[in-house]
Amino acid sequence: MKKTIIISLFFAAILSLSISAQKSYSAGRYGKTLNLGIGVGGYSGYYGYVGHSLPVLHLNYEFDVANSFTLAPFISFSTYSDNYWWGDNNHPHAYYNYRETIIPIGVKGTYYFDQLLNANSKWDFYLAGSLGFVVRSVSWDNGYYGDKYIYHDGSPMFLDLHAGTEYHFNNKIGMFLDLSTGVSTIGLAFH
């Protein structure tokens, strides 16, 4: 319960900061953008839990905070299953299946370099950092009574770095590529 309250307060603070910041800036910023992507997670960050790359679904919404700077609360989702050979004197040796689900939640701060690079209006270029935590669950087959900790080296907190670009098909839809130390994604941006 305490964790849920802290998470709710964190997102409420980010949302209220972003909404109040939007009111003081004019239109034509990079925010008010819904980004939907698919990607692959690397070995670093919260993927230390898994030990290999995974397909990932990613969603964020960017809010303008300052000139060329946005904040984007985000959530991602990945899941996989595997099996594990186990048995003891009281339980038969067999392959037992498990499913691990990983849900990173956090905020991404992005700085756009379009003005500095004098970029064409069809393109955006940015560097970013994301900070968040991981909600992780593992479920096992019935009858498995062995060690239920598969990977011990993943941290619930993470910090990732990003470099990316977006191509605007028109003023409402674009396509982005985000290369990251955590999860690299490609997807659509809805402005």
C-alpha cells in the first residue's frame, strides 16, 4: 500500500509540474505527444533481472516544461517464460515452467537540439535520460518448491540514457527511433 501511495504521489507531482509549466509557454513546443513503441531491452538497467534481451511494449506522453525540454511519464511491459530443472527427495525431478513479467515505470527528460542543429522542420533530434523503478513478478508451475529467485542482480531503480530522432509525416503523426542503454524503441508519435 505504501508503495502504491508513493508511486501515485510521484506521478501526480510530475503531472502537475508539467501542466503548470505548459500554461506559461506558447504553442509550438515538443510536448503534447503520445509515443507508442516496440523495442528490445538490453543487458543493462532493469534487464539485469533477465540476462538477455526481450521484446518490449512502450508508452509515454510528453509534456512541455521549458523551451526544447519535455518530461514524459512512461510505462513499458515485457514478459517471457522459461523452464528450470529441479527436484529433491520429496519432489520428482522435472522441468518446471515459470513466467516473469517486468513493468518499468518512470519519467524521461528530453532535450531537443533542433534549433541548435538548424534541423529541417520534418526532423527532431534529442538526447534524454530516464529514471524509474521496476515492478516485477514471477509465477511458477504448481508443484515447484525450489528456489524461486531466478536472477539476483537486477535493481528495482534504474537510470538510462537515450539518443533519438523523429521524422514527422505531417503535423499530427511522426515516426521515432530511440536508442537507449535500457530499452531501444521504434514507434509512432501522435501530436
